[in-house]
Amino acid sequence: MSTSPQGTPADRGKLSYGLWLLIGLALLKWFIHLYTNANYGFHRDELLHLAAAHHPAWGYMEFPPMIAWLGWIEQTFIGDSLLATRFLPAVAGAVIVFLTGLMARELQGGRLALALAASCALGAIAYFRNHTLFQPVAFDQLFWTLGAYFLIRYLRTEREGYLLSLGIAIGLGLLTKYTMLIWAVGMAVGLLFYRNGVIVRLKKAWLAVGIAVLIVLPNLIWQWAHGFPAAEHLDQLYAAQLDGQSRLEFFRVQVLAMNPFSLPVWGLGLYFLLARFDKQYRPLGIAFLTALLIMVALNSKPYYFFAAYPALFAAGGVAWEEVLRSRWRLLGWGWILLLLVAAFQYLPKMTPALPIERFAEYAGLEKDSSGRLQGLTSDYADMFGWEEQVTAVDSLYR
């Protein structure tokens, strides 16, 4: 007997309504950022990425070239305002919400599965911050999610063309953030357990590897020509930040950042990937665990792993739809409401939704003798003072 979770026939007949629901949730995600992104000022990292956009290249010391290319596109076709600069990260976040629901659909989920999966992505607390700032992290998460989507498509249909799409996603992801390599290794390990390792005998699988390498090759050549500055930057990062991190803290942050109310969803999703679904989608569960073990072994920053969760949200949505069935389906919709209400309470802390004075009142912050707010998070603090510095320099220059 198949244990693959399925939506009810009525649900499957109404998947078009489910798609409209996904579009609505994705637009809600985008409108949240559209409404809040123009507040405060540029973050110092955004200024670095915009400066790099004026000097397009195949590589930089601190990051791969994708963020600079996207900055060039924004400045050329959208503008250089704060809202324009943060336009593409918001779009990436909305697409992630939509893709999360699509993955649930690929796993044969019904409307509840789609809604629960997409709501977990919408209500992931850390994603509000990740998809606000013009930084590589938003696009890194997008390519991880695309990779998971194409992997699910391949596992469901066994059409080898999806492996080529997966190779493209991995290649573009590597041009965005090198942590994509960890997800690629995880998926490769997972596929080795699929149908007795049939993947190694498929020509298109090796072609997909070649496509990924070909896409990232110019960046590798640039790194080699400049003495691999990325390796030097990584050494500095470990010395300054990573060596002293607690691995226990890594796991604590995962639960809190993704929203504690989504833990039952992605937790059950991981279980179903590994033990249910007729083991068809086990490679995805193995990919998650492999990437997690690598991240922990390398003592990585917790936010590097946030990109892995949309796939588990999708599996969890389908799993809970199967568990609840029609009799308890209302509990699932209630859980969605609870999850989103809990998440939206963090909007002022994770996005510049409130004027800074109102945020200070909301967060209970006090000013010191010089009038500066105490206890402001580093991301918010790094959004202030740049215009004053420019004015001061300009006055001296004149």
C-alpha cells in the first residue's frame, strides 16, 4: 500500500484555487517589503554591493559576482533609490514563497498542504530580514529553493531534463554564494541512495555537473588569477567570527529564526521524506541532513542554513494534510493563522516597518546622553549615519 501523502480528490480538483492562494501569499510577502523597504537608510553592506556594481567583474574578495551584476541591473533599469535597490530581494522572497507551495503541489499535496507550506515560508521570521536588504543571502536562498524544486521534479517524473535545470540552478547559486556547494554536495549524496545509485550512470547527470562547472568557471579562473582572495576572506571570517560559535546555538537559532510554530511542520516533513512517501523523495531528506552535518562541522553561521527549509516546509505541509485528513482539516487552517500571527509580531524588529522613534518605543529602547539609541540591532544601526558622513565629507571638500 502506498504511503505517499495525497490530497483528497476534491482538493486535487481544486488545485487551481490553491495556485491562486499561492499567488496571493507571494504577493503579500512582496507587498510587506514594498511597504517597509523605503524606511531608514542604506545598510553599509548594500553600499558595498552597489559600489561593486559600478565595477562589474567575475569575482570579488568578499563575495561571488552575482550580487554586483544584479546591482548593475537594478541601477540601469530600475534606479538607485532605496526602494529600487531592495526591489529584487523582495521579489526573490516572494518567489521563494511561491516555489515552496509549488513543491508541496509536486509532492501531490492539496490546498491545505500548499497553504501550510507557503505560509511557513511567508512566516519564517528570519526571512523578513533576509529579503529586505540587498545582500547575496536572498538570492542564495532562491537558488537553493530552485535546486530543491528541480530535484523534486526529477524524483517525481524521472525526466532527466530536470537534472540539467538543477545544474543551471547550482551554477547560478555558486555565482551568488559559495555555500551553494554544500547544498549541491547534499543533493549529490542523496541521489546516490536513489535507485541503487542509478544517477552515476546517467549521461545527463554528468552533463548537469558540467553545466554547473561551466557556469562558475569564469569565477574560478578569476579567483586563481588573483590568488584565491575568497580563501583569504574565509580565513579572516573564521578568525574573527566563526571559531568561537557554539554549535548548540546553531540549532537554537534554526528553530527560532524559522518560527517555532513551523517546527512541527518541517520536523514532520523531514520524517516523511526519510521514512514515508514510498521512499521516493528520500534523497531530499538525505540532502538536508548532509548539508546540516557539513554546516555544523564547519561551524558555519546559522543563517547560512536558512536556505534549506522551503523544501521541508513543502514536505511538512503534505505530511500534515495526510495526518489531519478531512475530519481535522480545520486544525491545519487554524495553525496557519497562528503561525502567521506569531510571525507578523516580529515585523517591526525584522523590517523597517516603523519610524525609528516609534520602533524605539515599541522595543523599549532608551537614548544615551548624546541622544543615540541604545540596544539597536547592528543591522538597524548600520542603516543610519551615512548621509551625515557624506554631508560632512562634502562640506570639507567644498
